[in-house]
Amino acid sequence: MDHNGSFSAGAADISSADGDALSGVTVIVCASCRDETGSDAHPRAGELLAQDTRRAAASERVRVRTVECLGNCKRRLSAAILRDGCWSYVFGDLTTGSGADLVTGAKLFATSSDGLIPWRGRPDSLKRGLVARIPPLDLLKD
């Protein structure tokens, strides 16, 4: 456990150049999320967030994918940030303009030495919106 009361990612080999590390990070946006009014209008707010995230990632090597449902409907617009061999993160309470925050989080994640998204430098939406942090399977003991 580190000084913040968090577990590190374990033995994952996460030492690579920034560009290579960025290619190992994926942002997954829930495209079916509705806005705060619950509107069923199309495109859905989740798809607008995905479009904003793709624009923000256009000059980066961050993969942006969509999924039909992350099952986080009470927290509205949701996304996840994944990295092989590291913890995965799920965020909620995002806005259609949170794409740049997701890309910033992905870049912080890609360059972290312990396989965690550092708190320092994390956009406020990713601090307040944290729903879950999921360990990599190889870190589980039983």
C-alpha cells in the first residue's frame, strides 16, 4: 500500500516511452448515456461525449472506443480508462464537454510509474466523478 492508502499495480511492466505508453491506454465512453434531463434525443449525450473525446485525442495516441452501456446510469455520462496490466477506472457525472479531461487522465495514466492515475494533476471531473477502481486480475490473491 502506498502513502495515499492505495495499492500499486503490482509487477506490471509499465516502463516505456511516453508515446508507447499512450498507445496502451484506452478510453471507453458509454455512448448510450442520456443527459441530466433523461432525454432520449439522438445523438445521445454519451455519443456527444465520445465525439468530444475523439476530438481531444486526435493528436494523441490514446484509443477512444464506445460501448452501449457501462451500467452506471445513476451517475449519468460515464467513461472508463483502461491500461493493460494496471488498475482500470470508471468515472461518472461527466458532461458532453469532458473529452479533454478524459484524455488528460489517460495521459497521466500512461506515464504513471505505479500503474495508477495520479491524483495530482487529475482534472476535477475525474476526481469528483470517480465511481470505481478495478484491479488487474493478476494482482488478485485468491
